[in-house]
Amino acid sequence: FKKAFIFDLDGVIVDTAKFHFLAWKNLAESLNISFSEEENEQLKGVSRINSLEKILKWGNKTISEEKFNSLMAKKNEEYLSYVDNMSKEDILPGVLNTLEYLKENNYQVALGSASKNARRILNKVGLNSYFDHIVDGNEVSKAKPDPEVFLKGCDLLGVEPKDAIVFEDSQAGIKAANTAEMTSVGIGEESNLKEADFNFEGFSEINQETIQTLINFKK
Ligand code: G6P
Ligand code: MG
């Protein structure tokens, strides 16, 4: 049986993808690089450094290290200006119910996010206490699709990867979970997340019965 649940943050618990989108779009356009929803999709789950590298590659641009670092700082500053206006209302539908159910039933729960802002965001929306452990972008050296972030979560929770269920909205994250032989649950549009073991539009579709199905699933 599965024993532990690992949640990605951005796009799973809160809809911060729209804030990342705004900030990356402004940055890309300041460099004359076009940036649409399609590009944004490919940056989901991708670390801040790797995201900027990708954008520059799409635009065929090379810049100095100094400029690179100042652009990353600027992007994060704009992103945080949106984040700091977040509240409980920004928790995606159904998430709180699921977290409450897992807590009441003593399941182990961890956060596995590429974001260096994860703790700040959880604080903003008041969800810190639902997580037994938090692994975020400050603690990992290899970005998704490398499974390091989820493996660290399992280590901290004391469970085998095969006993963990991962909720993810990104292609990179689903890949990471699959590589580690965890059960992968895609949240969001199924066509973007074809490799997931299960797919749901969002947590509103997930009830106690669904959780039991995930727990009993053998990969
Ligand atoms: C998540 C998001 C990505 C973001 C990454 C790093 O995985 O899906 O879009 O680039 O976190 O976030 P950060 O808050 O550290 O810039
Ligand atoms: Mg995500």
C-alpha cells in the first residue's frame, strides 16, 4: 500500500503559473523574444535558472553572466510582488479538503517543489501546517525531471519511492515521479500530461474513494 503523498506547489496547490507567466513574458519581451502560453507550459516545473536559459535559447540570445543574474533577480522581484498579494482564496479548489482528509487519516504528506519561494507561498496561503516535510528549490541540486526533489521527500518521510504518490501539473514533474517509480498523478489538462498514471482536472475531482484507488494502485 501507498503510505505517503508528495505535492508539487505551483499549479497543483496554488495557481501561480499565471504570475510566473506575467513576469517571464515581461522579461522576454524586454529582450525582444516572443513569449506565449505555449512557452509558459514548457517552463512549468523548471527551475528559475533553467527557465531563463530556455527563454534565451528560444530567442537565440547570449548575454553576460552579470546581465543573466540581474534578469533573474528582476523576474523574481516582479513575481514576488504578485505572490505577496496572495491569500487563502488563491488555494486551488478541492486542495484544502484533500489535505484535511490526509491529515485526519494520518497519512504522511510532503511538499516537493522546484521553487525557492515555496515556504513564503505556503505561509501566505496558510497551508504550512499540513506538511510533515518541505523540500524546495533551496534544497536540491538537480532540477526536475531529475527525481531528486521527490526522493528527498521520501527519505524525510521514511517511505520507499514505490510507496509514494506524487501530484504534479508539469511534464518535468511527471517524468521525475515516473523515473523514481512513484505513482504519478497529473493535475490539469490530460493532453499535456500523457505519461501520468492518473489524470485529474483538479482536486475537485478527487474524493476519499479516489484517494483509496491511488493507495491501492500497483505500478
Ligand atoms: C515551479 C514553477 C516554475 C518555476 C520554479 C522555480 O516549478 O512551476 O515555473 O520556475 O518553480 O520557482 P521560483 O519561485 O524559485 O522562481
Ligand atoms: Mg507545478
